[in-house]
Amino acid sequence: MLSLGPGVAYSIAAAAVWGTYIFVLKRYFDAYPATVLTVGINAAAIAWYVPIAVLSGASFDWLSGLGALVDGPTALFVSLTTILLTAAAFLVFLRAIDVGEVSYVAPISKIIPVFVLPIEVLLLGQRLAPVEVTGVAVATLAVYVANYRAGSLLDPLRKAASSRAAQLALVSAACYGVSDVGKRVVLQELGVPLTLWVPILLGGVMLVVLPLAAREWVSLRADLPRFALAGGGVALGEHVTSLAFAAAPASIASPIINTQAVVAVVLGGVLLREESFRIRLVAAGLAVTGVGLIAA
């Protein structure tokens, strides 16, 4: 019988929100460079999130939260490193798809939990039951399969030995893995209120990406309503993601949240009749199995 604790439930909700968001990006925002898209949507997300947080009374916790963030070099280092690695992972991924084929880059870039689990076990002393480790492995496989495009399933991993693009994708996944553990530390060990952490993370990533976005900037005016709606989705997604990392180990939350890729490709198969739908359904089945094992 499944026992969905808060961390698992929030992680599933985050996967659903992010998966829908990815589908919407592919469907309606293809014309925009990824860096410009990130700046525009993150700005809209902050514009949604901060007023709502203030109206809900969350601002009363912000002073204590800021104190926790700057309380000694360790807290500040973890916070800044998490923000920088989140942005770096995104930028390295963009570089990977610039120099290589998406069919090889996408699967490798999503094996984030492969890095999260050993980091959390070695640095934070996290312990998982064997069935949970199996669930993490199955959920990670589901994300890999969801991003599979053509050829052998092992081709992307074989390419990693010689392909610059595949190697960059691996670096991107590692950066995301470290940043996921960092989010858990910020929200659990440091006790930073998530209503403060969400706008800091969104704003920090936006500032890191902004110089690159400025080089290829295009006007967003024609699609401002769409950017506003997408920003609302990102604000919701980051909030639910932070709830997940505040309530569960990163090694549990991360593989579930990353099944967002499965949600996105299944939506694409159902609504847009994208190719390889059968393999996407296999990925969906693996994702459900993995989450079930984690929550067992």
C-alpha cells in the first residue's frame, strides 16, 4: 500500500506543474532564445510571487530568513553555490545542444538523481531503504527513456566517452544534482523560509543569465500575456518544488520531480501526436513504478 508523505506528494505535484510548463514552452515559445525566455519568465514569476507572499504575511519571516542566509560563511556559500550551479546547469545544457544532437544530449542531461543520491549519502549521511533506492533507479531510467530519440538506448552513454556535447550534458546533470542537494540544505538544514528562497533563486538565476540574454535580446511585447501566464506557472512550480525539498531528502524528491520530462512527452504525444509515442508510454509506466517504489 502506498504511503504518500508530504515530500512525495509535493514532488509529484511539482513534476506535473513542470511537465506542463515544458510542454507549453515547446508549443508556444519556440521563437524566443532560451536565455531571453528565462529572463522574461523569471521576471514575471517574481512579479507574481512576491506580492502574493507579502499579502499572505510571509514577509514577517523574511528578516529571520535573511539572517539564516548570511549567518556565517557556510550558509552564504551554500546559498550562492546553489543559485550559481542552477544557472550554470542551464547554460551548460544550452551549450551542449549547440554543439551536438539533442538525441544524445537530452537523455544524459536528465540523469540528475544519479548524482543527487551519492552526494546526499556521502555529505549528509542520508540513508534510503533498498526499495527506495530501486525506486530512484527506476524513476531515473524513466526520465532517460522519455528523452530517448533514436538508435540504441545505450547510444547516448556510449557517446559520452567521445562526444563533447554528451560530456557537457553530463556536466549539466551534475550541476543540477549538486544544486538539488543545495536546495534541500537551504530549506531544511538552514531553515530559510521557502517564500524567501523562491524569489531569491528565481532572481539569482535571472541575473546570472541576463548578460547572455542581452546579447540576443528580442522584444517580448507581442507575447506579454503569455509570459505573464508562464511566469505564474514557474512561480507555482518553484513554490511546490521548494515544499518538496523542505519535506523530503533530495534523493527522494529529485527523481520524482525530474519525471516532469515524462509528463511533457506524454502530453506531446497525446495532444500534438509527436513521434515515438509508444516509447513515451513505456517511460510513463517506469515513472509510475519508480514513484510507487519510493512511496511504498
